[in-house]
Amino acid sequence: VAVGGGIFGGVLGAIIASSGSSDALSSLVAVVQIIAFVLGVCYYIFFWTRFGATPGKMILKLKIVTPEGELISVGQAVGRYFFLILSAITLCIGFMMAGWDSEKRTLHDRIAGTRVIHTE
């Protein structure tokens, strides 16, 4: 997602930069950032609610589920995405929690009511 967004933003930036308008470039950067954010959120929500995992998690045979083992809801996926940001901005302590948590759950999984399991 990031690579595609970077290529898209770079091409559009080059087009606008060649026009010589710095106001247009600033506006474009803002629009591209908003679009990239929305696409990123949609990407995660789609894969988490439809398959229980992003392609990377699928390769590793991991799945995000409810405590009952069901696919997560759209609401849980949205919450998990934003709580994942919280896990990151706390100096990644939210991710490290899985290392000492008895259930191996991260901060964002605990708050969203989800868990990551092995599918094999």
C-alpha cells in the first residue's frame, strides 16, 4: 500500500511541480495524504473482516479473531486499526506487551477485544 501510494504521489507531485505552482503542490500533498490514509484504513478493514488477516499474516498462517474464534466485525476492525496506532505511539510498548502477556495479546488486541491465532 505504501509503495503504491508513494509512486502515485511521486508521479502527481512531479506533474504539479513542473507547473511551478507551490500552492497547487501543497494542496496535492494534503489530498494525497488523506487518500493514502483512507485507502490504508480500508485495506486493513477489508482484509481483517473478510479473511481475518492481511496477506502478510496469511503467509505466516496467522488470523485475527474474536475470543470466540469468529471473524472480527467492522467496528472491531476500525477500533483495532486506531488502537494499533496507539500501540505504536507509546514507544511500541503496546506491541511489546505480547512478549509478557500470558495470552500473547498486544495493547490494541486487548482494547479491541481481538486476538491473533495460528491457523495451523
